[in-house]
Amino acid sequence: MINIFKLALRGFVTNVGTRNDAEREEWVKSTLARLPAGIRLLDAGAGQQRYRRYCPQAVYVSQDFCQYTGGGDHQALQTGTWDTRAIDIISDIAAIPQPDGSFDVVLCTEVIEHVPDPLAALREFRRLLRPGGELIITAPFCSVTHMAPYHFYSGFNRYFYEHHLPALGFTIKELVANGNYAEYMGQELRRLLTQYERMPFYVRACVGALLHFVGSCKSPGSRDSALVCYGYHVRAVKTISGD
């Protein structure tokens, strides 16, 4: 039993399952940094405009439907607070009141799982982008319910993008998996510990030991990312009008 407790402590030291948000942040930041100066960028579903600071070279325009305020229906995971008072355009994401081809870049991060019709949103992004314009999008591969009742899909596989984006007139330039099976399992083991605070100590110790084991298995870039991962990061270019 003492050995299990020691493994539990070591399990909490491992960082497996902690890099979901950080890896996505780094990818979006570096992708935005490569954009040329003077472009017009739409941040669709911008929420609290988290990425505005990473594109000072662009004319930044934010859009959101501005109905979520942090509490939602008080089910599952909620943010508690959510401030969208600084949003530029308040609208449905599938009907944004801007002219055709009026943006050089559309950024949409961790949003389409909250959209009832994600394909309608992608068609709207295509309409708003000029020919040669760039779509930067991230979404979870597998997610628990959050921001309910505005949560309609648990996630999107790479095949969603590989099927639908070309059909809509986009050429995929980059499609990157964030994390892999071990990282995802580490994240959910940590969530287990936070969701069940009254878990007996010996059970928590076993979960800690399992975290340690999962941490020893992780291998970034492994083919295990094809099985499950945090999500995908996608960069695509509008090449034709699509269907």
C-alpha cells in the first residue's frame, strides 16, 4: 500500500493531460504571428476575444452571438463569468452581416462544437473570405459537455475537415493533432479527481498511480493521436467557390 501512495504522489507530479489549452494557444499564436500586416481578420465566435492581442498587425473584427453569460443552464461545465460586451458584431455565426469577400482571414477557435449547424458556419466563412483568404480553425476531437445548453457536438475528427473543407472550396494547408491517447486519458483522469472530491484517499492514490503510468506511456506525435486526441488545429485556404 505504501508503494501505491508513493506512486500517487509521483502521478501528481507528471504533466500528462495538462497541455491541451497551452498547445492550442501556442499554435494559434504562432499562426497569427505569420500573417502579413494590414489584413482584415474576423474572429468568429470570439467570446472574450482571447486572441486579439496576438494579431496587432491586423484589422481585428470580433463576432459572437452574445447569448452565453457564464451560467448557461447550470448543467455540466460552465465558465461562471463570460463578458462579451466588447464584441463588434452581434449575430448568428451562420449569418454575419458583412459583404462577400470582406475578410482576408477568418479565425474560429473552439467554437463549432457550440454551433447547431457547423457546416452552415463553414459556408458563411467561405462567403466572407476573399479568394486566397485563410481559415484558421480549432475544435475538440472529444469533449465533455460545457457551456450548456450551447453544446451540440462532442468533437470533430480529422476526417470531418478532410471531407467537408475541400467540398466547400478550401485547400487544407495544415492539419495538426493536439495531443494523443495518453494525453487525453491523463486529462480525463485529472478531471475525475476534480469531479469527485469526496473520493476515498486510497482511490485517489490509485488514480494518481494510474496517472503516473499514463505519463510514462505518452509520446508526443505518436500514431496514438489517430485514436483520440484533444482536438485538431486546421489552416485552410479558400481556392474555389465550393458547392
